[in-house]
Amino acid sequence: MSPLSPTSEAAYDRIRLRQWSAGRARSAGIDRRDLLRLVAAAS
């Protein structure tokens, strides 16, 4: 697998941020609502 160029990585990050903000991002990681709760608790 070839490394992403900085431009490609930035574009990917923007896409993922939009997906996450809309609640459409999927991953094996932490759930969006759980992350928001953790951030709120840490504030």
C-alpha cells in the first residue's frame, strides 16, 4: 500500500470529518456519542 500524499490525506480527513459530524462515519473505534460524552466529561 502506498502512502497518501498530504493533499490526499487532507481530503480524506475532510470527508471523514463531514461523515462523523453527520453521524454517518463507521469504524471499529469509539461510537460518536460515547466520544462526545467523554469530551463533555473532560471539560
